[in-house]
Amino acid sequence: MKQFDIIATAAMGLEAIVAKEVRDLGYDCEVDNSKIIYKGNVKAIARSNMWLRTADRVKIRVGEFKATSFDELFEKTKALNWEDYLPESAEFPVSGKSIKSALFSVSDCQAIVKKAIVNRLQTHYNRTSWLEENGPLFKIEVALHKDIATLTIDTSGAGLHKRGYRTGQGDAPLKETLAAALIKLTNWYPDKPFIDPFMGSGTIPIEAALIGQNIAPGFNREFLSEEWDWIGEKVWEEVRMEAEDLAKYDAPLDISGYDIDHKMVEIAKANSIEAGLGDLITFKQMQVRDVVTQKQHGVIVGNPPYGERIGDKKAVEQMYREMGQAFSKLDTWSIYIITSHPDFEKLYGKPATKKRKLFNGFIRTDYYQYWGQRPSRKPHNHASSSDK
């Protein structure tokens, strides 16, 4: 079966997590800046879209070459086997970007790539007239970096963070892919209690429940490449059946989400129902200073307000102090907080065991990790990517 060069794109700082997910699917891969590169057949394309929780999107690399002139870009693009991907009726808009390259005019590069592909397809399909482009959609990108042109086709359509369950959201929603990554960077297992004290629209608790029951993140949505004949309905059917078979819908979970705003509690409940989780997650209106629990060895993951807007800073700093006081009583719990506030540890009242630089959209943040006391019982027989 034909092998493709597949690229799973990743937010900066999440490459290692995406690479682990790719390897867990059974594919050897190499890690580059903001992308994971591997080989796979049509089923690998479908499985990657269905299962990658922390990747942004899945692309096929059609070609990569050096180009320092428009002639070179045209001829090398035209030499690629576009007919293997694009049917005669294909609609194929071309987007582009250029960084540190001689060919810096993105609009010119897009136009040249488009013209080269049209030329190639006209020859292959024996067409003298312009192509009608009234068939399935193929989004092509030309990305130039230091004079190397990479030509890709997007297989995902909407970004993979769009799981299909978000009926409502708050002011600054966390991307589902980042929420999943925050959970994967913890020492949480589905048999441990889990709390998000700043849940907003419920993204972190919902992603935890999907991980806990091994529900494929792409199960409730559609992908652009489902329309492509050369992948075919049968492949997507098989991949959806695999996802259904691997889901552990009966796995018991102890997941709670709290928010100060009662409206967000209602939105989170609606999103959870839309995700097919029903009342699996406990949602409550609560301030962080009131978080108490008798449970042991749980995990807290929180994305609190950062205090970046004028007027919010003092209130946010007071809330960080209250959080530190409330959580100081939870000595067996592991606590993970993401924020851009530079004085978080001082306000919280304790230095982190470890911190990791991450980006929440364009905001540079730190992920502060406080590891709780380990249980004295026998350890899990799990291989963990966290606590390393």
C-alpha cells in the first residue's frame, strides 16, 4: 500500500507529546520545530486525525526542495505527482508563508505554485481549458523557510482542536489540544480523582474524561479528507469502528470542574453532554479558596486568569494567594497550574517542583508542577511520560 510523508503539526513546546502520541499509534517519527514527520498509508492518515489529541492538524507532504527563484519554484512544483492526490475536478486553493527566504512575496509564491499545479493537471488529464474546480476540496500550502519550499495538503480541515462538543465558551477559552497536553504532562491516571478549579467552559475536565475512557478525540467530527476518493469511505469506517471498539465507556471516573461563574457551570454541563459524557463529570460553582477534599493522591490542573488585563491584576494576585493557602492542605495531591504571571510561585507561597515553558495561543506561559506525596501502595504498571 502506498506510503505517504505525513506531518502532524504541533504548538511550540508540545512536539514531544505529539511525537509520543504518534509512536503510540505505531508509527516511527522524527521531531522538528512545530512538526512531527512520519510515514504511513491512507489508514495512517485517518487514524492520525481520529486519535491525535495534542496535534494541531495532519498534513501530507507532497514535496520539499530548494527554491531561490520563481522559475525554480514553478518547475520543481510542476515536477511533483499532483495527479496522485488531486482529481480532475479538485478545488485547490493555495495558501503560503515565507520566512528568511529569497522568495519573500507570499502572494507571488502562491500564484506560481497554483499555476504549476494547474499546468501539471492539464497535461495529465489532457485538458486545454481551465480546470473547473467544482469537486472535493484540497487545501495546499507552500511554506518557504531558509529557501526550502515545503508543499503540503491539509487532511484535517478544521483544526484538530475543534472536537465538535463546544456549544458555548467563555472569554478566553483554552484550546482543546492544549488542555489535553496539560493533562498528559501530569501523573494522572483514570483511577485517581481529578479537579479543575477554573474550568470555564469545561474543556480540561472534558478532555480528562475523554482520555480516561480512551474516547478518540475526533470521534464526533468530520475531516476534510473524508471527501477524497483515494482514501475512501471504507478506511474511515474501519477507523471509526476501531475507535468504538477501543473506547472504555464503562470506566469509572472521578472528575470535577469548578468555576466562580454559575453561567460557565451551565455551559460546561452542556458541552459535556454534547461530548457524549452525560453527567460523568461533577460541575459546581465554587471559588478556589473553598476547594477542600478528603480524597487522597488526586491531581489538580488549572488555567486560572493571568491578570494581564488592566484592573484584574490585584484581584488575580489575591486569588493566587488564596489558592496557595487552600492547596497547602492537599499534601498528597499533585497540582499543575498554567499562567503567564511572572510572580506566581511567590504569590502561591511555594516554589514549583518543576516548570515547563508553554504557549497558550500567543501568550508565553509557565506550567508550574507541584508533585504530591506518592501513595505507599504498589505503583502502577504504566509507562508514564510525566514526572521525568
